[in-house]
Amino acid sequence: MWFGKHSEKFLLVQYETQNYPPHFLRVNAIVQQFDEFYKAYGIKRGDGMYLPPQKRIKL
């Protein structure tokens, strides 16, 4: 498991110069798209990792 803490300025520079998202989005943004994630970890509205269904990607 990797952990990093970066300033907003650093993340903005990284976003503008790199071809990939910041480390915390590489996993979090993906798992937030799956209903199974919410069921497995009991994530509900108000939790930090909660993403409303209308904002999730639909294929």
C-alpha cells in the first residue's frame, strides 16, 4: 500500500505535466464506480469514499 501527501500546488503541476492521474485517484476513482465496493465495505452517503449514483459512470 502506498501513501503520499502532496500540496495542492504540487498536484496541480503533476496534473498539468503528467500523463496519468495522481496516485490516490488511480484506485479510489475506479472502485467508486462499482456497487459491489459499497456493499463490501458498507459505504453509504456521507462517507468520504461515497459517490452518488448519478455521478458514477454507466456503461
